Amino acid sequence: MIDVVEIQRILPHRFPFLLVDRVTEIKENEYIEAYKNITIGEQVFEGHFPNHPIYPGVLIIEGLAQAGGVLAFKSMDKEEQESSKDKVVYFMSIDKAKFRNPVRPGDRLVYKLSVLKHKGSIWVLEGKAYVDEKLAAEAELKAMIVDK
């Protein structure tokens, strides 16, 4: 398990844009499972939408990407992890994105990603986001780890 303090050592994101609360399972170079608790206190609900709060799909995809970034960094060898403070993950593409069910305040958004391909600094991940085991969103994400 990786808690939010450790996640902040890995990812450059901070409140309100850190979208992973905890990693519950990880197997380096293969898969990761993580989650974000969605609360009514999220700033995005002030405008999306008043009196009918729905968590934006673009933030679900970003949360998947952040979890994928944790997987990529944790999959590096120890020497590479030491120098990871000088690295950042950039999106290259988002393909096959689909939004299946709305995400609302009070939901636990579970991110599940598996590696489709990894070569050098390029990662291709299949990502799915669930609420109560119901698919909320899915996408194929391609990213690259680069120097800051």
C-alpha cells in the first residue's frame, strides 16, 4: 500500500490537482490499483454542476494517468527512482476513452491500470475507473517519462 504522503514524493501534483488518495495494489511493470474518494468539498462541484454534482470525465482520465505515473515510477530500478525527482510524466495520447456511469460525491473512484506496452520511457496503459465495481470510465493512455 502507498499512502498519499508517498504518492506526493512520486508525483509533482498537489491539491487540488492530486487525484490519487492511495495505492492499494501494485505489481511493478504490470498493474496498479488505486483510489480517490470523491467528496462534496471538491472545488469542481461549485460549477459542475450546481444542484447536480457530477465529477468531470476529464478528471477521471487525469486520475487514471496519475495512478499510471505512480506505476511507471515504481517500476523503475532503485537508481532511476533516486533521480525521479527530476522527471515528469507527459501524456502522449488518450485513445478509446468512454464514460459509462456518472461519478458523484460520496463515491470511491477506483483506478485499475494494466501495462499494454512498455519500451524505454514510453508506457501504454489500459485504464479503467470503477465505482462500487461498476465501470465508470475507461481509456488507453500513452505517456512518456521525460526530464523536467
